[in-house]
Amino acid sequence: MAGMLTRVLTILMVFALAGCGDDRPEQIAKYQQLTQQRLDTLSTMLSDGQVRNANLLKQYVQVLEKQKPELSPLLNELATDATNRGPMFTSLTRRLTDTQNAANYVDLDQQLAEVENLYQAADPSLYNDMLSDPLNVVADMSDGALARVNSISREAAALANGSEDFGAGSQLVGNPSYGSWQTGSNGMSFWAWYGMYSMFSNLTRGPIGYDRWSSRRNYSYYNDVGRYRYTSPKQARAQTQTYERTKKQFNSQGKKFDSPYAKSRTGSTSLSRQSSSTPKASSTGRTASSKSKFRSNYSKDSSFRNSSSRTTRGVRRGK
């Protein structure tokens, strides 16, 4: 009798454990599928001219090429962001591929957080806002001939933030899709552009040092709004390491050093609702075990919906 009771209790315990099993792998798989659908939709929208800032970027490049033909190679590279071949789009597709391998993440929480971020980053409205950075880079290079979008003027932003003018391409500094922080022989970090973007170096007053940029940078969408969504865990770790290394050097000299993301800069205008609800840039890179780690509104099963049709209409109205 006792043996029978033990077996019954064991079976009940198995069913109880199965009922409260870990659903994170299922959640991850769902987000992977939904994110791929969103990326496919976004790719089609870019090709069909349904993303406002992508259209403007192409138009701005055409105008500035006539004004400054010597910048044609750099401008054509910037124009790729208006397509599915640009660094921002390809970064999302590469990150989605990485989520197929759990070994790329500290734990399931971090893997789940990454696919949640990718799902939202592929939202056409959010992506449209992200394109304001390369678009405003071209606008600033036009010497006032082309207007900024989703941002106050260069002069107003500099005044509001007490920032330094780091020259053409400033909005892209810190964004791992366009370059990275490298360490010089003096132990200090500086911004190194990728490929054709290195032409920006010819338009600035020498290398952009991490220490100076951190305290004197101006507003950009990536650094102040979109960083949480458009940064992979690996990229976030690299940013944190650059900060910690620089802080250690300053501390050894008895000086204080704050993260470039400790305080958001002023400058955004007319951003989408999706951008307005994005976590602060300073939250990027938190560990999965952090009690304050952001949890997506889409984490519940009832919220798994592909809202591409709704966001498509929203972006189209901006044309």
C-alpha cells in the first residue's frame, strides 16, 4: 500500500513540475519567427518606398551629391541605410541569426531579452526613427540646404546640451554599425570608422577621443533613444568595457569619469509612439539577472501579434 502511495505521489509531482515548466525556449522560438516576419515586411517596405526617412535619405543624398560631388563615395555608402543592404538592417538580420545558438548568451533570460529587442527594433515605425541619424548627418553636411528630421537644429541642440561640435558624422559616433572604440598607444580610446565611413575622418578636427566625446557629445537617436534596441549583448559588453577602462584611468589620476549614457541629451522631436516607450539608453547592457531589467510588453502569449499592417500605415502617413 505504501509503495502504491509513493508511486502515485511521484506521478503527481511529475505532472506538477510539467505544469510549471520553463516556457522561455517556446517564447524565444515565437519571437524568432515573428521577428523574421517583421524583417521581411520591413525589407519589402524599404524596397517599395514605404518608409519616410528612407525615402528622404535617398533624396538628400542625391541633392548633396550635386552640391559636393567629392563626397559621392561616402554619400552613396550612407544611402545604403535606405535599403535592406545597409549596416543597420544587416545588423538586425545577423543578430537574429545569432539567437539560434543559445551559447551566444549568458542564459535564457538574455537570449529572450535579445529576441524581444529585435522584434521591436524591426518595427517599421521604430526603424524609421532610427534612420533619422544618417539622414541628419547628410542634412548637416549640406550647410543648411537640407532640413533635419525628428530633431531640433544642430545649433539649438548644442546650446541645450552644452555639447562640442565633433564635425560631420557626429550622430553616428558610438553606433557599432558604423565604427568602434579602439585603444591608442596612450591607453585612451578613440573612434575608428568602418570602411568608407572613414572619409568622415577627413571632415573632422582630428580623432574623436572617447573621454572628450563622453562628456561633450550632442544628441543622436541611437545614443539617446534607440541604443537599447539597436545594440547586441556583445556590442553592449564592448561599450561597457570601454567605459570601465576609461573610468579606471581617470580614477588613477584622481579624476571622476561618467558614462556617456549616464544622462540623455535633449534634441528629439516628433518621434513615434514606439520610440517614446523605448527604455533609456543607460539601461543597455544590464545583466539578465538584474532586478531592474526591462521586460517587454510583448512577453505574454496574448501579445504575440504581428502588427506590421498597423505600423505600415503609420509610417506611410509620414510621407
